[in-house]
Amino acid sequence: MADTSDTRTPAQIEADIKRRREVLAETLDEIGVRVHPRTIVGDAKAKVVANVDHTLGRAYVQVNRVVSDVKAQFVDETGSPRLERVVPVAVVAVGLVGLLVLGTRRRKG
């Protein structure tokens, strides 16, 4: 059987009740702030921004990796260009630009 005797004075009991009410009031205020529509919208925006930042960071790393891979195709270990790969790409690029220029001149004429 549980001991139900309380050795506290009435003043101590009142002080405990007062302290408990203050803690409960603080908790209710915090709950009110958390469920307020502005707080919910702000939290949702923060999550979206964090996800966008994370996605952009991953995209940056991916693009950086692709650029490094492409650069490795056209530059050797010493940093000098690999002419056997640069020259054909340059010829193709000049050819495509030439075709585009000729194509736009024919439409206008």
C-alpha cells in the first residue's frame, strides 16, 4: 500500500502548485507559437530552402566533376593541351558554326 502522508507544509504545497502553473503556462505558450500558422509556414520555407541548398550543392559537385573529366580529355598531366583531341573538336566546332551561318543567310535571302 502506498504511503499517502505528505510532510510538506501548506505554504510549500502552494509554492509547488504556483511553480507548476508557471511551467505549464510556459509550455502552453511554446505550443501556441509552434502551431501558429506563421511558424508552420516559416518552418516549411526553411525546409524547402535547406533542400534547395542541398540539391544545388550536389549539382555543383556533379558539374565540377564533369568539367574536370572533360578537361582531363583535352589536357595531359603536365597541363599542356592534347592536340590530337583538341584539333578535331575545334574543326567540328568551326564547321557547325559555318553551317549555322550559312543556314541563317539562306533564310534571309
